[in-house]
Amino acid sequence: MRGPAMTDVARLAGVSHQTVSRVLNGHPNVREQTRLRVQAAIAELGYRPNRAARALVTGRSQVIGVVAQNTTLYGPASLLAALEQTAAEEGFAVSVGSVRDLDRVSISAAVERHLAHRVAGIVVIAPVESAGEALEHLPKDVPLVTVDGDPRRPVPLVTVDQVAGAREATQHLLEAGHRTVWHVSGPADWFDSAGRIEGWREALRAAGAEVPPLVPADWSAASGYRCGQMLARMPEVTAIFTANDHLALGVLRALHEYGRRVPDEISVVGFDDVPEAAYFIPPLTTVRPDFTAVARASLDLLLAQIESGAVGELRQTIAPTLISRQSVGAPPR
């Protein structure tokens, strides 16, 4: 069943479809009474403008260019899938420019390839520090949004609230009765990692708890396993927050091998809620980012630029959700 069309709005409001189009585009030559009637019809029908068609009026294509690192990491891959799905719902296709490294040369080259194909706008998934400089040197007249990029740079940005998610994960462990929480972090050059470290520390300081030394890692289960081997030998460790679920998986394996029972002796919380997290032993408590909401906000910001030619809101953060399972319990007495 098709959704309501502009002609349906025009029929209900008793105006022409050209008048509906003028209202949608904020044209000044529409009487206020007519504008209100059209807006009421739009609300009653639940009409959503075909933004792809409106982009065509501007002479741009119905394609969104995405620049992303060629990676199988769960977060970036999930974001990309969500962007493709959300764009399709708006009538746009997605062209992905995969790069091996998120540096100035690679990102600039990918953007130039997109521009050669006259894309309507560009989304750059830019979670690492090396991407920041590249974004400042891109053409200023191109509709552009970054996802998980550098919050310090004046580029439209949509990101998961990493700080809030890490803070909630840490608070969850403290509320279970643990005196402090150890953190196995992601790579130092990732903004996701930095935000999760910040949230972890904030929660501990707010609770008056000791802040243990950071345990640095990468995003892999193998790295989590190595960190877990060290933490398993430390009897004072009763709670661990890992920067992603793959790290948690490695930690759980190491704890099992050293005879540290989860959650009876030690509790673990991850981040990402990968599809397998509910099937870990034990099922993993974790933080779930809303990748669909990130994709929707990113596309809304981008399409607003495409339609108006102006940059609107610069920052949007999407709150994640704590998913409680069986990997958290009270500390041993």
C-alpha cells in the first residue's frame, strides 16, 4: 500500500499540488490561511515529502555518497547498513567509497570520486583522529555530515553519546555493589574509545570511587583475552567494563580459564550489543547504540542542507541503552 502523495494533500486541503509544493518549500507567496490548511492536511494524512524528487529540482542526483573505512568492525559496519536502509526509505541510493585508511589523502580522493558522480551530499564515517584534518579541507559548498567524528571541529556531526553510555555501564556495576570498575579501552586514536574512557572516569569520580589504571587494548577479542589474563590474576578486580563486546568476549574466555566465575566472582559489561552478546556464557550485559537513529539523524541533517543550501544544526548525540543480562552480580563477600 502506497503512502499519501502530494496530490492527496492537495485534494484534502482543496488547493493545487503546486500550492502544496510552495508550502513545503517555505515559499512566501502563500496566504497564511492556505498554509495552515495545507499543514493540517499534511498532519492528518501523515504525508512525508519525497525528498529525492525535491533534490532533483536542485539538479542533484538521487545518490548519497558515503566515505567509510574498509572494516568489518561491528559499529562502523552497522552504521553503514543503517544509512543504506534509511536512505532507501527517502528514495535515495547510497554509493560507498571504501578507504583503507581514514587520512586526508584517502578521504579527499573518495570525496572527489563522489563529486565526479554528482552525488546529492556526502556522509563521512570518521571515528578516528586522522580523519579530522581531511574534513577541514573538503569543498565548503558540498552538503556534508560526519558520523562519530571529532566533536571539536566545526563540521555537522551525529554520534552516539559514548560518554553517557559508558557512564551508565559503570554506574550499573557500582550499583551492584562493586567498590570500583576496571576499564579495558579501545584504541587511543578512536573518538568512541575516548568518550567511553571519559564516561567511565566520570562515573567513578561522581561516586567517590577509586579510578584504577586504564587497561589499553584494540577492538579485538584476542586483545580482550590478553587483558583478561592479566586482570584474572588480580584478586582485587571484581568488575570490568570493556569498550566493546568483542573485548568482553576475550575477557570472559580468560576469566573462565583462570577459574574466575562470572558473575559470582567478577562482573563484566560490554558496549555495542553485537547479535551474539545474548549467547555469550554468561549472556552479556552491554550498552546498545541506536544505529538506526544515528542514520536517521545523519540523513535528516544532510537532506536539510541539500534542500536549503545552508548548514543547520551542527551537533546531534543519540543516547544508547543499557541491556541488562546475566554477566553482572554483586561482588563476593
